[in-house]
Amino acid sequence: MCTNATNDSDVLCTHSILEGSAYSLVFLLGLLINGSALWAFIAKRATWTDSHIYMLNLALADISLILFLPFRIYDAFFCLPKTFLCTFLLFIHYINMYASILTTTAISVHRYLPIRFPLQARSWRRKKEAAVSVCLLIWVFLVSIVVVFRQDNYPEKLWTCYERCKNRRLHLQFTVLLLSFGYLAPLVGGVLSLDEVRGNVNAQELYAAYVFDHLPLYA
């Protein structure tokens, strides 16, 4: 059971050297790999395609999550007090994690449609503009969700800075949204795409996108 106090993290939180060390390693590797990817995209690329826009959005979501890992590392070693900083950190965690998932889903659909409808795809125009719109829509959608359900992660509903109270359930609507867009949509998109590109060279690119997306550890 959670208490109503917001400053009792020292009592509830347990220090974990192993967890802090693991997050430190993830931070260093993630910063190096995603930083290199962003540098390659921004500094080295002369022309952009719709695929490049999706991959850039994927790298931005991942590195945004990585940049806030030092707070998680500090919490593992010393425990952060339960304040609205924790609420903000949870918002960042959810937004960037699901931005990666939904961007990967968009990549899957992006690969699926031209293969499933090859004749119609030849007449499609403004693919880059569509990719930018999809990426912006993902961010707006996720920010809107965390704003609407912000009270679910207020300090009085947290067990520790990064952990909700076990007896405080999430809103049903929030749970349905997480399940639909965080699991079912990516699953359907991935299955359709992998089925269509089986035996096609694009399958390797799609697989690489999934590996690149799931490099960070989402705890």
C-alpha cells in the first residue's frame, strides 16, 4: 500500500548497484550508437527520402530516452524523492518508448503498402511530406495521451520515483490505448510486412529497423 506522503522514497526505495551499472552501460552504448546515427543522418546525408525521415525519427526517439537515463542511474544508486520531477521523467519515458514503437510500426506499413499495392504505389507522390506528417502525428498523439492521463503518475500515486503504487490501477482507457498502439498495432504491422517481404531484399532492411529500434533497454 502506498502512503500519501511524497518524500518517503528513502524508506520505500532500494539501492541497486547492478541495476545502476546496467543502465550506465546502456547509456554509454546508446549515446554512442544513436549519437553516431544522428550525426550520419544530419551531417552526411545530402538527399532525404521518406525512409530516411522515419529512421531519423526513430533515432531521435531513442536518443531522447537515452539522454534521461542519468536520472534513472542516480535513482538506482541513491533514490530520487517522489516529486513532480518523477512525473515528468515517467512522461518522457512513455513518450519516447512508444514513439520508437509507433515509428517502427510506421516503417512496417511503409514497407508493406508498396509491395502489397505495387501498381498504385507508382503514382504516389509527396512521400516525404507524408512521412513527416506521420512522425509529427505520432509525437502529438503521445504527448496528448500523457497530458490527458497525467494524474495517473502524480507523486502521490508513485511507490518510488519510477514505480507506480501496486494498488493504484491505471485508467481503463489508458490501458486500452497502451495495448492497442503499443502491442497490437506493431504486431499486426510487423506480421503483414514480414509476410509480404518474405524472400525480398526489403526484408533485411525491415529486420534492421527492428533491431535498431529495440537496442535500448526499456524498463
